[in-house]
Amino acid sequence: MSAAAVLVIVIAAGEARAPTTQALLTTAAAALPPETVVRVVPVADASEADLARIGRELGAGAVVAVSWRAARASLRLHVAHGDRSTVRAIDFSPADSATERGRTLGFAIASMWPESVAGTASAGRPPPATGPPPEPTKEAAAPRERAEPASPPRLPPAASPSPAPVERDLPPLPPPASRAVGIGAIGSTGLGGSAAGLGGNAEIVWRGLESVWLRAALGLRVGAVPDLPGDDWLGSLAVGGEWWPGALALGRRWRFGVRADLLGLAHVVHRPASAAASDPQQPGGPTAPAAAETLVRLLPGLDASVRSTVRLSPRLDLTFGVGLELAAGRTDLRVGDDRMTRASLTPARGIAELGLRLSF
């Protein structure tokens, strides 16, 4: 096959397994001339010099680079013959699925494929033989001006063109992830009172719609209550959902979204005996015997946060977010024999999370 029949598609590193890329390759291969070979090369931030070099190394007639900025796709076509480039931008709607975007880009790349390159590839191949050559005869050996004109051979029916072959440098795309598990670290600070804490959580998420995921998580945080003094252990059960709109994605590596959860909160506040003994307000004074105390309160709540993920590998994401957590009311901490309120836990808390999420 002639080198001019090779088309190289350059994509960002880590995007080869994306559904958009796979739909692009399938559509382009079907729409291009059957003698065209499509090759895929992952390169991070390919420059014009990179496209020219890749075209020379692979003997390509043309190289097209696909890049993303939010919901806009840019196609840069570099043609080896004549060393010219063409740029085309396509804007997508947030409602467009990954498959629809890939098919649109595949047809766009096929329409940008230069006819001169395809024509050069076709001209470089001899026409197919239609059968064994006839044995020479005396009439055929005679001078051409005296030979009878031969009728043209009858050609077999033309076969329907087959899609252009696609050469992939990576294994086939696995099925799209529909579930994920994650672990993370979480910190909080009270807004207008005590509720600071550090801890972690574990979660499981599963796909509901194209950009909507459902979520359930368990968390545990612990923080000091200086006014008591004592420690606040906060356990939480979260059930909610996440929305990851395609319009807020930066290529296939960065994504931005929002999350909201309904919460079940359990405050377990512990006041050690040493703290009770040093309390000047306890009956009998600081020298009176004192015992440790534990207070428990269950209450509902909710949270909302802004989220972002960074793709570390095809199945592993780094996640982080900031938001607000609201409990259903303030928690007054009444301790001692007189049951006086020594401290309160504010219902409003600022939260920040950092974690890892594995899709499967």
C-alpha cells in the first residue's frame, strides 16, 4: 500500500480508551476510502512540529490532531504533500452523548481527508488482474496496425467497499465503567462555633444516567471541643447523587461537577474525668470527685459541594471538593451534676475532601 494512504489521528494521552475516541475511529474508518489505513497515536499537547514528525516517521499522507477545551473540539489536519495545515472547531451541546460527539468528529475527519492524498494512493496501485493472460497467437504476433481490435474483457461485479482498517496501538476499549469505589480524607471547620474535625470516608457510586451518578458513603471525623473540654466523634451516613455535565469537562482528563447528599449524623462527645475534675463550676469545687461523661445525639442533615476529578489512569481518578454541611440543629452539651450547658456544636460546617476513586 502506498504511504499516502495512511491517516494518523493524534489524541491526548489517556484518551484512547474513551467512548468518544472509539466512536470517532469507527466512524472515520467506515467513511474513509477503503484503501486508507487509520493509525492512532497518543501524544500530550502535540505541536505542528510533532505532527510533521509523526507523519514522516509513519509515512502518513495526513495527520490530524484532536484536542478538547470544555465542550469544543479542535481538529488540526497536517498534510505531508505541500506541508499545509487546516484547523476546524466544533462546538457540542451538554446534551450530546460521548458516542454522538465521536461520530460527528469521525465524519468531520473523513470530510477533511484530502482528495489529492486519496488519489495518490489509488494511482500507486496497479489495476487487479481479471484472469490468466491468453496464449500468444500468430495474429497477436503480427504488427499492431494489422491486428483486429480486441473487445474489452468483462469485469466481475464490483464488490461493496469495506471500511478502512484501523491500526490501534492500544488494546480494545473495555466496557464503560458503571460503578466505582473510593476512599478519602475529609476535614471540617465550624461556621460560628465548634465543629472542627479530621477523618476519612469510604464510598460506592454507580451510574444512573449519562452524567448523573448515585452515591452512598460512610464517614468518621474527630475534633476537639475546647469549651468543654472534650472530643467530638462524628459518624455520618450519606445518600445522594453527583452531576458531571460534559460542558464543564476539560478534555478527558479534568471534570467538574456538583454533589448533594442527605445525611444521618451521630455526635458522640466524650468528656474525660480529668476535664470534669478541673471544672471550677462543678458542685463541690475542683477537689470534688468527678467522672468521665459521654453524650450522644442523632440528627439528620444535608450537604452540598463543588467537585472536581483528575484522571490518573483509565480507571483511577483523584477527587477533591469543597462545600457546606448543615445539621438539623445546634447541639448543646450539658454536663456535670447541674447539667449546665458548657459548649455547643454549630449546625453549619465548611468541609473539604481529597480522595481516590476506582471505576470498574
